[in-house]
Amino acid sequence: MSSSSEKSSKGVNLFLNAFDSIGNIIENVKNKTATEIKDESLPTERLFILSEEGTKKRIDFLLEKNLKEPMFLTGKKQFSDFTQLTGNIENYIGMTSIPTGIIGPVRVVGSAANGDFYVPLATSEGALVASYHRGAKACYLAGGATSICLVEGVQRSPVFKFSDLAALGPFLIWVLKQEEEFKKITEKTSRYAKLTELNANIEGNHLILTFEYHTGDASGQNMVTLCTDAICQYIIVNSPIKPKFWFIEGNYSGDKKATAMSFTNQRGKKVTSEILLPAKIVNEILKTTPEAMSEYWRSSTIGAIQSGSIGAQGHFANGLAALFLSTGQDVACVAEAAVGITRMEVTADGDLYACVTLPCLIVGTVGGGTSLPTQKECLELMDCYGVGKARKFAEIIGAVALSGELSIAAALSAGHFSSAHKKLGRKKE
């Protein structure tokens, strides 16, 4: 059974390996000034034009960046291959259309994501795309956000009930000696899953076993369920002491819910992203000051604590839901993915340091809904479709979340929040 200290060390080692490969890049970014960076973002007038002509200009802009035109997303191709829906839907009657906008460039300096990305967001909330775009522009002009995927792991937590502790104890001793056999079962059950952790939690005559897996480039919920079921079937057949009953999930893993366990550890991919924004960029792009944003962050964090929030952040769920919808992720996982921390503080030079940490990003670039027509196109816009792209995608998401936190904090600190929603979030009668 792996200890928490071993797990912590593993996370630190992964970070150090990632940092060792990108440290020089980060230092080069920090040495850049806003005047050295050409602004390649979508011009504001193009972003807000809601017309056939405005849409064409935005598509042309993407083509100028050598990005593939999203034919299904733009309606130039129509979905007709219903076999693609196998495993995604039952009782199918049609498609739900959600408006999709784009922000960027989101400049990311990471261990897997390095470069400028144009990020699709699917939403019906007016002002959301504009807000995230503004935050991304501020980060871009400051040299880009440093974003690192620190550690990965998806859990499943079956629960076993016994008559008493006298029965539970020997069962647990036997189980802990079977970890190598469990790893072999995992490899036989899935081509991609790797069992990395086994932990136990005892509550009276209840035993919860938490199996943690590396799931490759898939988000992994189905994968870990099948692997854990195969392990449990082996346990029931071979263990010298039988439980009275057991369930494949004891509601302990944090699947699709905000939990303190996931917040203090990790579920999916844990990402942290940071930026140092010069006061000039805060003034000119975000229309406020580092001092005002830092003060708003302190005040809002106290409010989050008083409300009993798990974590303290502004609106992770906004950007995550929009990104999950556009790229074929399991949208219900926003419930856990939106747990995290935002921090802002003024530096000795009067600039703004900001960072976000998302410990529960359940995302994938293969499987699930990622291969559906528009979802695949949206992932391809970021070069995040397919094998070997999940860590890259997670680091981009971290930078997007940071952009959104900066923009909303700026709007609230400067008193622009209401007027922005009045301008962009209301239907014209």
C-alpha cells in the first residue's frame, strides 16, 4: 500500500522533471516585455460581430494561422454517420446546438503545451467568451502563462462490508499482499490503464479500497471501473474471508462531485498555472490596478471561506463547462474539476502575480465524446486530438482558467462586471 508521503514525493519528482525540461523557456518568457510581443489576438470588432460576415472573418483569421477549417462546426458538412454515436447516446433523436466562440491566442509555457493556442468555448452565456478572451490577451502580452501538469491519477473506491472488525482485518491483510496480482489483472483488462496506488479506509465494519490508475490519454472513468471490477471479482473468488456484500463504488472516490479528498490530493490531472502581469498591462488591458485586483481577491476569498466552499476561486466552472462541451468531455465532471484555488498578490515592483491550481481535471483526448465531429474539430484547433495529447490539453485548460480568473477579478475590482453583462449578456428586443 502506497503511503501519502510516497505519493507526495512522486508528485514533486514529476514536477521537477517537467521543470528541468522547460526551466530555460520559462526564464526566457519572464525576460520578455510586452513591446517585444506582436499582438495576434482576434480584433475586438471581429469578436463581437454576430453575422455571417463576422463569422467568415473569424474563420479566415484561423486559416491565416494555418489551422484546419472546422467544417462540421461551421455547418459546411452535416453529420450523418450514426455509427459514430455508439457508446455515446441511447434513444437518440437529434443534436443539441450550442453557440461556439473562440479566444486567443492563449500563450502557454508548459511541460507538454508550448506555444499559442486558439481555444473554442461552447456556451450560451453572453460575455463569457469576451471575458476569457480579454484575460488571455493580458497573459499573452505578458509573455504567456506558465502551466504545468503536476501529477495524474483516476480512482475507483469499492466498499466491502463485514460482520465485524475481526473479519475485516485478515481480509485487508490478504488484499494488501495482492497488489502485484492486481497490476497484472489491470494490464489484462485494459491496454492503457496502469494501477499505481492502493489505499484503504476503515470505518467500523466497512472497508473502502481506493484503486488509483494512470489512464493514458483517456479521461478514464469507464476504464477504471472495468479494471476495478475485474480486481474485485478476483478478490471475491480468492480471498480467504468473504465480505457480506460489496459495491464497485462506495461514493468515496469523488467521481462527479466536489470533495475535500480530491481537493487535497488529486483526481484526474492536477495542473497549476501562473502569470506575472506588469502593472501597465493590468491598467491598459484589464482596466484596473494590481492593488485593486489583489484586494478583491482577499475579500472574495474570505467570502468563499465563510460560505463553506471547497477551494477558493471565481468561476472555474464557466470556462471548464464551455471547454468540456466543445471538446467532448464528460460535462458532469465539471462538478469536481471546478474545485481549486486562485491567488493574486502585488509584487514589490507593483506588478500582479496570479496563479490557479486545479487538482481534479478529468479530461481526455481519446475516447468518450472526443471523436464526435465538432468535438474532434475543436480539439484539432488546439492540436489536442488523439494519443499523446492529454497532458498538453490539461496545461492549456489551466492557462484558460487563469485567463478567466484574471478577467472576472478585474471586472469586479473596477466595478465593470454589471455593465459588461448588460452590454453583452442581454437579448436585444
